[in-house]
Amino acid sequence: MNKYLITLVCTFFLFTCPKYSFSMNDKELAAQNLYWEAVYKGGIKRVEKAEKEYSALLKTGKHPINYKLRIASLTAMKAKYVFWPHEKMAYVNESMQTFNRLQRKIDKKDSMPLTYEFHMYRGRTYIHFPFFFNKKELAMEDIKKAAEMAVTLKRPTKELGPFYLEYAEYLKKDNLREDAKTYAKKALQNQLSKEESNRAKRLLK
């Protein structure tokens, strides 16, 4: 095979292979880190800081749906830190309305990476809603779909480990012990902190 043909073949694969996630620049990575800090460490200041960063990124017009998914999740988190019930309801309703709008847009695009992110962020948000919102079943469906799609999309191990662990813990709460063990094992096959690894091992007992 001559050099010209090799170049042609490589170029073909470069432009036809699916891109399963958008490549993040430094500002996007910083915002993503702030998001996970808000999720795992909590606190209204962390939530508002992450929301502020994504609102600023929205102005670039680069990845509006990806940013809005995170903002919708952060909006729901804010409900945890306000006192009055009507304020809590306002944040939750705003979050749900945003997810509904984004779902319609994503369905039209028929993009697997966006669909994956949608199910992951909505599922991980709705799973924490009070029972009277009746979102638990939908949240579990979302998380299951995202967990299955993550394999196809070859998501990084540092993302998959904690994600599979969370799903395993949700499954155990629903008394689906064997399924919980399956995803606990998957979590251990990916990147986890020492504390997360211990949680996953406890699920296998």
C-alpha cells in the first residue's frame, strides 16, 4: 500500500469515526470540577459557583445543551439549601422544565453522546427528588440507560467508577442485590478513590 493510499485511509477514519464526547478546554474542565465538588461536597456556595461558571460558558455558544444539562441539575440542588417550601418547589420545577425542553432538543439531534449525558444528569438529579414527585422509576431507567451507553461510548474510568458505584447503591436500596453486586464489580474495575472502593466492596458482602 503506497503512502498516498495510507494517508487516504487514515483521513477517512479520522473524519468518520464517531466522537462520543465533546473535548473540554481548560475552562470547561474547571467548571466540570466545580460541578462534581457541588455534588459530592455540597453547600450552596459551591452550587452557585458551578452554576455561575456554566452560565458564563453558555455565552460562548459552544456546547449549549451540555452546559444546560449541568445547570438544570445544579438548579435542583439549590432546593436543598433554601428554607421555604415554595422556593424549593420553584427550583425543582425549573429544573424539570429545563430537562423537558432539553429532551425535545436532544431527541431531534439523535446524538448518542448527548443522549448519554441527558440520561446521566437527569437520572442522577431525579433520584434525589422526594417520593411525591414520582420520579424514582424514571431516574432508575435513566441511570440504567446511561450505564449501558457508557460502555459503547468508552467513557473514562474516572467517570465510570463513581457512576457505577452510585448505581449499585441505588439498586441495593431497591433490594436488587444481585444487580447491585454486578455494578459494584464494574465500579471496582474502574477508577475509584479509597473510600469509594471500600463502599463498593461492602456491596459485595
